[in-house]
Amino acid sequence: MELEIFEALTAINVPADNARRAAESIKKEIDERYTSHGQQLATRGDIESVRREVAELKVEMVKWFVGTTIAVGGITAALLKIMN
């Protein structure tokens, strides 16, 4: 792309030195923007990692839910037995 910009500028009679600096400046700006936006994007690996974490949390939540339900059932049965 840098070469294409350089060639386009020299084709309209921009001095080679100025055309080269302009092409390099554009390339530098694009690279900086790509780098800054690249840090904000998630990769497939990032997404897979998050999916794994969510799956692990789901399993943990189900364990706690089942355990709590069994405990509440046991406590309720014990209280009913005491009350009778």
C-alpha cells in the first residue's frame, strides 16, 4: 500500500521526497490505529477462555444449588419432626 500511495503521488508530480514522507506518514498512522484497536478486540482464544470460565461457574453454581436444596430439605424435615 505504501508503494501505491507513493506512485500515486509521484504520478501527479509530487516530489519523490514529499511523496515518500506522505506514504510513510499514512502507513505509520494506520499501524498506530490498528495497534490501538487490536488491543480492544477479542480473539477466538479469548472467547474460548471466557466460555470455559462460564461453564466452570455454571457447574459450581449447580453444585451449590443442589447442596443448598438438600440442606434446606433436611432442615425442614428435622424441624417438622421436632414440632410433632
